[in-house]
Amino acid sequence: MQTKVVCLDLLVSSNRWRSEYHLFAKRLLVTKFPSVALHEVVEESTRAINPVEYKAKFLFLGLENIESATGDIVNVSEVTANEVRSRSKVFKTNDILFGRLRPYLRKCTVIESPITDGLCSTEFIILECKPQLILSHYLREILISTPIIERISSMQSGAALPRVSAKDLLKTKIPLPPISEQERIVSRLSELKTERMMLMRKISEIQSVCENEISSIFNS
């Protein structure tokens, strides 16, 4: 069992009353690579507009369109401003969208081709990587890794709808390997993603065969 003595002044000044915050805040991040604060390698994009000021039709991403952990974008289609009535954030290719509501759900994705731009819910924190320092796909995987997501989740606030603030997210420290090592990791993960997609298609085919087999009972 972990314990930590925290003075009352620190609790009040941090505006954090959850014990997890103080346990993770001081825990050393053990990594074989140097650690940097997220704000050192990314910029937060805060551009937001009224949908009527955008294109006639556009892609809109909500938290429900991002699969947990995999980051796959699902069930998305072009919409009009009449379908999105609230102010929304603007994203573009290579941006990282990190879901700040219930961050432990790991709703995080990289915008990539064929998607070039669109609008998204303000429940996303949009990060722009500094390409000379960090790769988007590497950072996405780091942000959903268990050690980092535990730290991020410890900073969430709000009982019914817990969220992490952009300010707290950007203070999070992450391991930063050389670009060459990041490229190696991204390449390997890309291979594994391709394999995962192939297996998912196979599972879908098997399910379809099973359903057809059962359907034949009723159609005979």
C-alpha cells in the first residue's frame, strides 16, 4: 500500500483532493530515455469557430467517433452546420486529438490521410507536434500507455464528468527517444496495426458465415 503525507496548503493550492494526484505527481518516471514535459515538444491548437463560419459540409469528430485504445476513427461522415450547433475546434492533418473527458478511456487519435481537416468537439485537446523533436504516431502511443495515462488520469477533476485540463496535460512528462528510435517504434507499430486490421476483417467474415448458417435454418 502506498502512502504519502501531504500538507493542507499543498492540497488547497493544487485544487486536487484526490489522493492519486499526490501519489503520481512525485513518482519518478523510470525510462531509459530522457524525459521532457509535453509542452516542450508540442503546441496546443485552440482555434475554435462557429460551424456556420466553416465549410458547407465538413467532417465532425466527437468522442464517440474515436475507439478507445486503438484510436480508430469510426462512424464518421460529412455534416452541415445545422447538425453541429455549438462552437467547435478546428483540426488538420497530423494533429493529435486527445479526449480530455474521462482520459482513462484512452480516446486519442492522429489525423491522417484521407482526412485533411474538419471540426471536433471541445472535449478534445488538440496537439501539434514539433516534427524535429517528436513524431505524431509515437506520441499518440505514449499518451495512451499505462504509465502516462495513470499520471494524466490522476490529474482529472470533476466527480460526475471527470476531465483533465490542457494545462495539466501539457505539464505531463514523457520519455523522448531520438527520432531514429521513434521511427523504428512507429514502423513496428504500423506493421502490428496492419495485422490487427486483417484479423478484424477475418473475424467479421467468420461472424457473417455464422449468421448465414443460422439464417439458413429459418429460410429453408
